Amino acid sequence: MENKIDQKHKQKMQLLKSKVDASIAAATIKKGVGILLTGDGKGKSSSALGMALRSLGYGYKVGIVQFIKGAQPSGEAKFFSEIVSNATFYQMGTGFTWETQDRSKDVKAAEASWEVAAKMLSDDAYHLVILDELTYMISFGYLDEERVIKALTQRPKKQSVVVTGRGGGKALKDWADTVSEVRDIKHAFNSGIMALEGVDF
Amino acid sequence: MENKIDQKHKQKMQLLKSKVDASIAAATIKKGVGILLTGDGKGKSSSALGMALRSLGYGYKVGIVQFIKGAQPSGEAKFFSEIVSNATFYQMGTGFTWETQDRSKDVKAAEASWEVAAKMLSDDAYHLVILDELTYMISFGYLDEERVIKALTQRPKKQSVVVTGRGGGKALKDWADTVSEVRDIKHAFNSGIMALEGVDF
């Protein structure tokens, strides 16, 4: 009986393998990818950081600009200041707009952060560039969308870029090779559970 | 004119702040969280790895069991063998079912991997435990769902656990405090772009 299940499994898997192999063979373009991680669920920034971890594993140089973030301590800030050296980590540092309550100051900080990002996007030493929460800078009107898309499009051919944040707009979605929408099915915070070190920040 | 925009912005942000502060004040439970990252889009395993990076930043111990994965080299495998020491990283190592084509061997490998996971889930030295691709072990019938849920539920109170993989079933969704569904809006692979070191693996 068990043997029959095993045999059936083998046949099914042989068929599946031929399909998978064909689709792998069809993917022949080798270039850096543009990834947009959007949606209202947990896991966009952490997903970008996970790709950073993978790149660091291979010894690749990683550049990270976190828009908004930086007013509060975080695991990633500690990681990039204390544990690895093969990365450039920059935080806008203002905190959320409802904390600063100062639009002009936020715009200036966004501009300064963009300067750092734009440098990374023109430097082929960076295998992976992460622009965390960038979508808000566009939707708030803090950064000019056209300028952002231009820099993303004209980046080095082998460089991959991950943009995170809710929304993102049509131009960013058109630019991206991969778009994932992280949907919030359920969130611990809504059940009264506090945000956690090493998980949420 | 600019000044008026700034003033309006400030008023809006003050109102928003009071709302945000109230919701933060309402979250009073401090405990480890269970997170399920499901759906067909890119970013589930990388999101789990990003949380690992955050935990490592704080100096917390991390345990990772990757079901299925390990037959191919990966950035995370290199990262955890060469760069950090404060983590236990274990891979089932069989590769995809369509590669092994051997159900009995896969089941044995799943059992051996679960032993490693179960130990982590009963050891409060681990701040964060990642069970990557675990959902398939349940949907394939390689691991008993009830046994898995029991171990997840009885883990140390301060320990957080991230489970990844498509599907997941009702029991896992009920167990989790946070569930995110990563939807595939667009994937580079489907445009013929190869999977990339430091991004996809």
C-alpha cells in the first residue's frame, strides 16, 4: 500500500519536474531586478532586510536607505552598526509624520535621504539597494516621482533594488519586475499585543 | 502659501498622533508572537530572514529550520555558516519534491528536521524561531498537523515563531497572532528573468 503511494508520488513528481524544468529553462535573462513590496500587511521591510542578509551571505555590498525610520532604535540599525561592515545604512531619522508635525523639515530630510539613495543607484559596487518606505515620500509629495523613477531605471544593469511601503502608484508598479502585495489578514497589534524587538523593529 | 500648507499639515498630524497614541496605549500585552507568512508572492522566506537580522542586531539567539531547502546553495546558508554565530541554522536539504521524487525519503527527512524544530520550540534561549516552508510538510502529509500545532502553542511565552509557505490551513491561521498573505502581483521569473543570488536565494 505504502509502496503504491510512493510509486504514484514518483510518477506525479516526474511530470511536475518536466514542467518546472521547462519554466526554469525559459528564464534566460540575467539582470538585476526591481522589486516593489507593497500592501498593508506585516513583512515588507523585513522582507527587504532578508534579501540584504542573503546578499551579505554572498559577500555582496548592500545599500539601505530607510525613509521615515530612525527616530526609534531598531534591530536593523544595531545590526548594521555593530555586526556587519559590508553595507551602507542610512536612516532619514525623522520618525512618523504625526510625530514630527513639521512638513518643511520632513521634506528637507527626505531630500537629504534621497541624495544618499541616488548615489547608491549610480554606483555599481552595490549589488542590492533597499529603499525602505520610499512610497510614502512620493505619495506625500516630498519627492518628485519622475526623478525617482528615472534614477531607478538608469541604475547599473546588475544592481537589484527593493522599494517598500504601502501604495506605490502606477509608475513604480510599471518600473518593478516583481511586485508583491502583503495583505494584512490578522495582526497581533490589533489583539493588544505590543510591537516586539527583533520582530517588528 | 507654503506656510498655510505647513499649518494644515501640522493640525492634521496632531489629530493623527492622538489616534495613533491611543492605539499604541491599547496594546499592552507583551509576549512572543506567532506569525504566519503565506500566499504565492515573493517575500515570505526573506521576510522571516529579515526578522532574524533584527533579532541578531539585538544580540538575541535565533533558530532557523528550512524545510525542503538546502539542496542548492543560498545566501542565508552562507550567512549563517560564515558571518554570524548567534544562530542555529538547519536545512532539511532534500530540495523540491519534484527533484527527489522519493516520498519515503522526504518523509524521513521531514521528521528529522521536525526533531530539530521541536527542540528549539522547547528552549527559551531562542528569542525567534523560523520554520521556513513548514506549511508544505503539513499539506503533503509529511508531518502531523496536531503535533505541530501543539509544539507551536506550548512554546516558551517570550519566544516568537515565524512559519512560512503557501497555504497553511485553518489550524495554523488560528494559532498565529499575525497572518500576512503575500500576493503575487507580478514576478520577474514570469518575464524570463533568472532567479538571483542575494535576492531570490
